[in-house]
Amino acid sequence: MTAARQPPKTQPENGLVLFSGGQDSSTCLAWALARFAEVETIGFDYRQRHRVELDCRIAVIARLRREFPDWSKRLGRDHLVDCGVVGQISDTALTRDTAIAFDKTGLPNTFVPGRNLMFFVLAAAVGYRRGARNLVGGMCETDYSGYPDCRDDTLKALQATLSLGMDHRFVVHTPLMWRDKAATWGLARALGGDALVELIREETHSCYLGDRGHSHEWGYGCGDCPACGLRRAGWEGFTAVRDAAEPDNALRRNPTPDRNSSPA
């Protein structure tokens, strides 16, 4: 049995989701589709090391349109912005072929200074033109790598700055800000049932190294980078709670081998 979906509480407004093709932004896209009359997406090519996520964006959107007809009606245009300048001016493990490590400040060298700030400025510019005042991002201050541009205070300040600078009232939504990765999986299930969980598990990308060759219970990735570690731990926490609450379903998902049967 799949978890029941929450009835949509549609607002007669448009939303624009910062959509990378990862677990968090895909969950936020579902969150927005359950709330706004029309939702557009925006992604950014900043010459990221894990550029495979740009392909995942296409796959996620296609499956949402095909498998979720109610949401498909609300899912509008997708925008892809060339942000190659971010890759040119940064020297990080997300934009260079270098080992992931922590610097003297305690931040991992996967932090790309100014990245999320630029993304929101560009999203606001597109939202201004497209009539979307609701900007939705997957930033989180719970299970995260300490990036300062993912913090709640940063996003609140940015909302005020964007609204003042464009003389247009924007609202920055961060549905995952106070959710850990296990709760993020749980939110996906509450929004779209097991079908959405499977879509996110199979199609989204988190691995910093861009590894799509190794499959795990929680999805694809190298299994060793910080992003894979967070995703794996979140999946384990989510499935532990889910299976404890639904033992019969857990047995069907993970059947005990028949000890009397012969090996194939």
C-alpha cells in the first residue's frame, strides 16, 4: 500500500522552482506543484563537475508529466541558464577535477562562493518577466555541508533584497530548510506516494563526482562523497521509520528467502 497523498492546497499564483535535477529540488518541485496554479522550472549550467544532473532534470520532468497527470497540467516552461562564468571564477571541487577536502574555515571545498546568490538573482529576473513571485529552492540548514548561502538568515535577507531591488514582491520558499534528509524522503512520499519516491530514487542525482554507474538502494552515486553520504543516511532513516510503521509492506518489499528452496 502506498502512502496517501495530501490533498493539494492550490494557490492562484505562479511558482518558479530552482531545479537542479537532484533529490532536494525534485522534492521541492513536487511541493510547488501541489500548491501553485502554475509552476515553471529553472536550471543552471555552471560547468559543474556533476553536469549529469542536467540530463536528470529532463528525465524527472518527463516522468512527472507522464506519471502525475494532475501535476502535469500545472507544470509549465523549463528554463536553462548558461552560468559558465561561475565555473570560470571559482576554484572548487564542484568546478574542478580535484579531491574533496575541508579548508581551514571548516567548509568543504565543494562550496562555490556566490552560486546560490546568483541563482536566485537570475531566477528573480526570470520570475519578474514571467509573473512568478514565488521562488522555490531546496536549501536546507539541517542536513547540509555548512554552505552559508543555504542558511535561513541568508535566504530571508535575499528575499528582502530581491523585492527591494526589483520593486516587486518576491517570496522565497525553502520547504526543506528545517527537514533532514530522512524527512525529505518522507515529504516526497506524503506528496506523491511511493511512485514519487521511486521516481526520485531512480532519476535524481546527488553525487558530487557525477557517478551514474553505481546503483544503490538510495539511488545512483559513488557512495563516498559527502552528498552520497547524506542521501544514503537519509534513505536509511526514512526506510527504517516507514518499515516500522508498515511491517506487512516491509515484508513484501524485502521478502525473507525460503530456507527450504533450492538455489536457482
